[in-house]
Amino acid sequence: MAMSAQSGDDDEISNINITPMVDVILVLLVIFMVTANFLKKESININLPKVQAADPNVKKSTQLAITRDGKLLLEGKSVSEKELFANLEREAKFRANMRVTLSADENLSYGTITKLMGVIRKAGVSQIALSVKK
């Protein structure tokens, strides 16, 4: 009795098992989702005043925020008034039409905001926009 034994080396693979590939992709997805939570920027709690129409070009300017307790944040980094002046003065030399968007808490006094606007103008920035909510 002669039986023909096929070794399987010459057979074509008729289907591919994708289960291990799906497992790897799901593990990578879970890792990405977990690490994305740690990369979140610290948010600034500022209550902006509401208006009917707002400027759509806010993202093209340098962002400056002042919190309710008077803390200054330039592009999200805490700075003193002197550091703010030095940074803006340096940037204004390189960018002729530099624009600063000021985000101030609605509960701040008018004097606090105008004092800060004076510092910005003294640094050489002539275009100042106020950030508001629509």
C-alpha cells in the first residue's frame, strides 16, 4: 500500500489569519489612548466676556492671558511683567506687524487690563486684540 504523502511545502496558502495583527493593533490603540491623556496641556480657567461677533484671526497672533488673580501667561507659560515686556519687545523687532491677543478674565478691573495693554504697547506692539466668547 503506497500512500502518497504530501509534505505541504508546495501547497499555496489559501487564507491568512489576521487575528494576531488585530490583537497588535488593538494593543497599540490602547497604549495610544492611555498616553494621550498624559500629554494634555494644562488649561487656564478664564471667564471671557460674551459678544455677538468675534475676530476669526485670533490664532495667528501671540496669545497672552491674565487670570482672575493677576497671573500672566504668555503662550501658556507663566511670566512676570518684566519678562513679558522683554519677550514682546524682542519679538516686535522681528515681526513688524505683530499682534497680541489678550485673554482677560471678565471679573478683572478695567485698570488692570489697561495697565497690561500699556506694557504691551510700550514693548512696541501696536496691534492688540481682546479675546471674547461668541
